[in-house]
Amino acid sequence: MTATAEQTSTRSTSSKKHGWGHLAVEAAVLAGLLAAPFVLPLISMSMDVMTRSLIWGLFGLGFAILFGFTGLLSLGQAAFYGAGGFLASYLLTNGIIEQTLLALLIGTLAACVLGLAIGLLVERSKGIYFAMITLAFGEMFYHLDYSTLSGYTGGENGLAGVPVPLIGSYTIETSLGMYYFVAVLFFLGYLLARRVVASPVGRMMMAVRDNEERAKATGNATHLYKLVAIVLSAAYGGLAGGLLGIFQNYMPPEAFAFESSAQLLIQTVIGGAGVLLGPLVGASVWLYLHDLLQFNLGLGQSWKLILGVIFVLLITFLPSGLLGEARRLIHWLRARGPADEADDNEAASTVVADAGSWPVDEPTPEYGPVILEARGVSKHFGGLAANSNIDFSVREFELRAVIGPNGAGKSTFFKMMAGVMPPSEGTVHFDGNNITGKGVTRVCQMGMSTSFQINELFDRLTVRENLMIPCLAKARGRFRLDMIRRAERVPELDARIAETLELVNLSHRADTPVSHLAYGEKRRLEIGLALATRPKLLLLDEPLAGMSPEERQNTVRLIKSLRAGRTVIVVEHDMDAVFELADNISVLVEGKILVEGPPDEIRSHPKVQEAYLGGVDA
Amino acid sequence: MLTDLISSLPPWGLVEAQMFNGLQQGMLLALISAGLTIIYGTLGVLNLTHGALYTLGAYAGYVAYQATGSFLTAIAAGALCTLLVGLVLERGIIRYYYNRPDEDQIIVTFGLGIIIVEAIRSYFGGMSRNMPAPDWGQGASQLGFLQYPFPLYKIETIAISAIVLLIFYLVLYRTRLGLVVRAGIEDSGMVSLLGVNVFRAFFVVFAIGAMAAGLAGVINAPITAPTPDGGEKFLVYSFVVVVLGGVGSFPGAVVGGLLAGQIMTLTSLFYPSLSEVMLYVAMALILIFRPRGLFGQAGRT
């Protein structure tokens, strides 16, 4: 809540800071929380507002994880806030449980269970669907509160007489004691949220936010990571709801109302959704302004109108929120310093580094057994047969190219091999396993990974952070709940990332955000994302698309170097490159394999010429 | 056993009356949701001001009715006011958000909704306003087949909603503007390349969608007295309707609206307190068994 705490915390997502830096941030936040009751009254912020801000801030830690870090905008968080709050309040008020912390724990766990149930229904959705559905579920609980559950929740009366906190044999009676009680729980919640965000699970959440499809294709079960984010946000909501009831000695039915979800969203956006302390700062600002406008300036009912205008101006001009913009400002100021020159040098050196460093010609290796085999594969879209009855097999260590004129069904074929799309008929076998309909995530985990025609990168992350996603998938499998260790501590992760950076010649750009890369570099990172899982089989969809002639030459050399020790299939338009690269070529025309063979044979094959030139008799 | 069950059922006349109530509410929801869904389908914006625009329409109609005493003027005022506000919102703010993430669009329209609602509250206060039904809507009718007489005005709102929806349909599916709009939904970039100013069509759509909410606000005002927060409920309902019918689908909004109306009124016949909860249960079922909604196209999210 103090300025230092806010600013230092903004560095928390940087991957390089270890040990003391983190402790310093946390110590600063703790100091800020401890000092607030003595400092903030100077700007006439009341103890009531401070404690409320902390409760909203705690609620918001979960929302920041869900919205800011995972990119899922929920409009129904009130369901968790109300459920956890009412259960804890009910247990305490009716003397079923006397210990406050135990009641809070039970309320939190109940909110988690609810989060799991709702999460299972919404895990496949995102964007506006997610927003609409969560809002509807939030409303559902609001109505349940007034109807079916009113025997427990008191319906429109709420639950009055929630006892003061009892911990062991101590009771907390003063408002300062209450503040510190909430502050301690907030701080513990904050520490946990920081661990989660920096953990491999946190990395996966950011990957989902930036590009869920790509996170899936690099071998991560994204829907499960989304579920984790939802359940975590529910836990924070449930705990905050319980604290609300205890703090007010009264659990209001409005906790379940859309207003709760809405206020949480407003405060989080004001403070900055991408920063864990954003919701706390937003809540402090919102509640402080509320008091100031309504009581001190005597604006009565107009206070919310003015805050509404402020809110719209803020999101229009400061889209990352107060803390988020502060962080951007700090980065900008730093970038203007000496670091700037170094950056330019790096950029300049890219061009030089681009030319060369890959071995010129790898000898064609001995092939192994068949590694990928499609049997009778077809794909229909309604009445249109994009692929019909394709038999296709590739042997281990082969470099195969698939070519064909526009509309031949190459992309469809590619997607079925990669597991992105299930075939309508037929089966695909990879490395001795039937992978038909297994989905791209499992296929990737089995050792076949994909690079796409259009760059599918994690745009808000750096090159290193991008590569971390597939490397973590390789190290941890499709899903793992390691929320406490730092992602960087995963064994051998650094070595794997470094190796991939080396392979695609991006070592000197490792800490550059993806948005600052040149097109050719992005293209190489795109291939790097597929390579980082160390696949046995690499599928490349038009790796040369949109490249300049020079970049093409480099990339052709890159692909040649990649084949060492693995099988590669390239779907490509560029005939010269294909003839130079491939051991064998399959020509796909009108959804069928027309001919297959080594480049020389294909080049002079009359059927191929006919297909490409529109027929001899045309 | 069976006779017990039958005797425990409410009498047919009551069921009939509730189904008519459901039809009336359903048409209203269809109208509101059609506005929401065509804005989303065309502009890709989930418009959270929609509830506030409903409220705005109701209050604009109320003011006009107070001033002139004419209900038709009130309807025109409600429609025109929301149409203009829709134009101003789109040109003034929302168009700057087309290139920002979906979430930002949701948040800004949500903020604009707060401003509209709070402006109304500041001016009119928080109490509900009383808007009488028009002269031509007084009394009740059995329409020749109902067992109980049904309020005439409710029957008329069914007709008005149907006419407005029909006009929407004709504009969307039978005019050049509608063609541009529907093509724009598929691929606005391509439509622009063909030399059509697709964004002009888009802001017209935004205004028309806003007007749908406003119209619903006025014609529902004699049934549910306008309050500043009255629109919020309809915003949530229209989300459910749109999820039921399929996001971006005009027929989906109509069928979803009618379905939602029946679910709520028929449930309230048996378990009055659960009538709204059932709506969300229906939505959950749709999500489990047909996630893209009844009329949603596969692959479009």
C-alpha cells in the first residue's frame, strides 16, 4: 500500500531476479501493511476503508490470477465471495464452529469446490463466452441465496451477529486488531499468489492468456491450468467473503450480487489486473474516493457517476491500470538509460548472426522403421471432401516434403497428422501408437510437434519465456500441479532453453519481448517452439511463408541442420526450397496423393506438371 | 398414482395464462437479445451498456409521456433517444476499442453503462417511476379462447415486439445494408476491399442494436415500472438467451428468448422461487450438451 511496495512489486514477473530481490519486495509489502494504520490517516483514510481495501485486495489476488495472468474475465466472482462468506458466517453465528480460522478454512474450501464445479462447465470457453457464462452462474447463486438457501443465509436479511474473531483463546475486539488480522491473512495470500505466478503453473497461465492454442500444441493441458486458475480465484473469493462477514459482524446478501463482481472488476482494472497488488491499490483508490466524494464533498448520489467517468477515462488512457502503467513507466525510463544502446547493438548484430552458423550439408542418414503412418485418412467438411482416402507413411530420420497447388488439402492433411483436427475416417499411427483423435497436446507429449504457417507466439512474453512453455511441457508432462517452486528451478530447464536458442540462432535475443522481434526472428522462434520439446518428428507448415530470399536461404539451412537425429515433414509452397531440402516428396492434388518419390522423379513427372500448370491440353 | 399426479397439476386455465405471460416476456427478451446479438455478431463487441440502454429507453419514454401524454410519442422518444446515444457511444468511444482486446471492450462498455445508469439516478432519483398503460391498452381480453382474461396491453406488447423483430429481420436479410452487415460479420476486411464502407454499416448496426434495448425499455415500462437498476436484470437475461440461442445468431436470439420466457413462467407455476434459477440451469445444460447454442455455428467463438 505504500509507494515503495507498489513499485518494487512491479518487477515480480522478471525471470532473472532470484533470492534477495524477491525477499526485498515481500519485506517492503509487509512493512507497508504494518505501517499503513499510522501513515494513511494522514490523508484521512479511515481504518474502515483500509480494512475493506485489504478484503477486496485479497479477493482481487485471485481475480488478478484469473483475469490478469490467465486472461479469463469472470463476471461471476460474487458466487465464490458469497458462498465462502455465508458458510463461514453461518458456522460461526450458529456456534457450530468457534474457531474463526477453522470456519474461514471451511468457507474457503467450499468456495473451491464450487469453483471446481463451475470451472468444469466453463473450462473450454474463453473471451466473451467466459464472461457471459460466469455472470449467469453468479446470478444463479444470487437467486439461490434468496430462495432455496434462504434458510441458511437469511435471505434478504443476511446473517447478523457474526461473532468477533476467536483465535485459540484470544478474541480480537479493536478495529486495529481487526486490521492486522486481515492484513496477516492478506499477506499470506499475497505470498502464495506470488509463488503461484512465478511457478511453472503460473507460466502456463500466462501462456493460456497469450495464446491458448499454441500452449496446447506445445504439449500442455491448458483446460486443466484454466481450471486451476478458476479454483484459486474461488479460494481467494471464499476467504475474502468470510472476512467480510467477520469484519462487519454481518454477512450481507449483496455479497452474492452482481455488484460484488462488478466492483471487484472496476477496482482491479483501476489498479492494474496484471499486477498482484493492483486490486488492492484499486480498492484503496475506489473506496477512498467514494468516501471523499460522497461525504467530504457532499455529492450524495452523484459520487458513482463521477467515479464512472473516472473509470472510463482510466481504461481509455491507462489501459494497464495505475500499477501496470507505473511499471511500464519504470521500464521505459530504464530503456532510455544505458541499456538502450546495448539493445541497439544487439539488434544490429542480429543481421550478422543471421548469416551462417549452421552446418552446410548433413549427409542423408540411414532411415529407421516407419514412424508416422496414415491409413485411409479422409476429412469431410459438410459435402466437401478436403482429403479422401490418403495412405501416407514416413520412415524415421526421413525428410519428407508435402507439396501441392492451392486448395489441394495440404493444411487439412497437416492438421490431421498433428492431431489438431480428427480425421472423418481412417487412422493415424505414430511411433507404434494409434494417435487418431488423441488431440494435439497428447500427440506433442508423445514426441511429434508442430510449427505453424502463421506465427503462433506468446506475444507478451520474452523469447526465453516463450521457449519455457514447451520446455516445461517436456519436463513436467501435460499437467502438473507444482505451484510453489519457481519455474526456473525446474531441473535442466535453462540448459534446454539455451540449446533451443542456439539451434534457432536466437541466443542473443533471449530476453527480448516477442513484440520487438523482426519477422524472420519470429519465424525462427515459431520453429523453436516446436523444437524445444525435442520431438522425434517435427512437422513444419510452410516454414518459408512470407520470408525474404535471404531469410529463405537461412531457414532452408536451419531445416537441414534440424534433421540430425529426427524425422521432419515439411508442407511448403516454395518448390525450389522443397527440391533442395527433401529426400522424398509427396504431391497432394485435390485431396489425394498424386505421386510420391525423390525430387528428381517428381520434378519431371508428367502428372505433377499437369497438376501445377493446369493440364497439358489447357 | 397417476391420478394423484394429475390432480396435483395446476388447472389448465392457469397454465395457459402463464404460457401467455411467458410469450410476452419471451418476446421482450427476444427483442433485447436480438439487439445484443447483432451488435456482437457484427462488431465483435459484447455490449454491456445494453442494460443501461434499456433503462434509458424507459426513462426517455417516461419523460415524453409526462410531457405529451401520448404513448406513441413515448415509444418514439425511447427509440430515438437510445438510437442517438448508441450513435454517440459508438462514434465517441467504442470505435477506438475495435483494435483492443475483447476484455477491454467489455470493461469500457460496462463503465459506460455505469455512467448512463448513474446519470439517470442522479437526475430522477432511485425510486421507481409509474408509467400507465396507454388508452388502447386498458382492460383485458380472452382472445376468444383463453379461460382467463389476459391484460390487453401485454397482448399488444407481444404484437409490437413481433413487428419490430420482423422489421429487424427484413432489414438484415432483405436489404443492401443487411447484406453488407452479414458479409461484414463473415469477413469485414474483405468487404472493405470490395469498396464498401463497412464501418458505416457497423455504426448503424450499433445504433439499431441500442435502439432495440431502448424500445424494449419503453414498451415494458407499464408492466415493470422503470428504476435506474432495472436494466441490469435484462442484461443478464439477454446473456443467457444469447448463450441458449448461439452467440451472434439472430434466429437464435428469438428462439432463445421465447424459450427463456417459457422456462421462467412455467417454473414459477410450480416453484415460484426457482423461476430464475431454472433459467441458469437450462443454460448449464446447453453448455454441457451443445456448447455453441441452439443456432450457433460450429467453429465460431
